[in-house]
Amino acid sequence: MPYTIGGKQQRNKGYGKAIINELVRFAFEDLNFHRLDLAVYDFNQQAIKCYKDCGFEIEGLFIDNKKVGANYWSTYNMSIINKN
């Protein structure tokens, strides 16, 4: 599910990281998930850094797997595993 939270003026304030960390906590502690996965466009370095800072690791690159208009974009698959 593609979502953007806030506009450009809300970036670099830690909101995204706080939301992701809370979602991970909720998934692992309340829902007892073992693993979470996400896909992120390979050019979205700011999001990739945020996900890495939250503990996600890159598992693979899917080349030209998303069609956007007339173009194909690549995505990284990232995951985090509940080690508790």
C-alpha cells in the first residue's frame, strides 16, 4: 500500500521514523508477527536510509518490476525479523 505521510515541509523531522518504529513494535509485540517486508523504489534514498535506521535490511533488488506510466521502476525488498 503506497502512502506518503505529510508534505515536504514535514520531512526530516523524525515523524516517519517514529511511525515506522511504532508500527514495527505493534506488529511484533501486539500481533506477534515474526517478519515484516516492504518494497521501496531504488531511487528513494531518503526512505531507504529511514528504513535501515529502523532496523530493516535490504534483501534484494527487483529490476523493472513496477510499471509507472510508460516507465518501469525497480524496487528493493527490505525486511526486519523479530528476534525476540
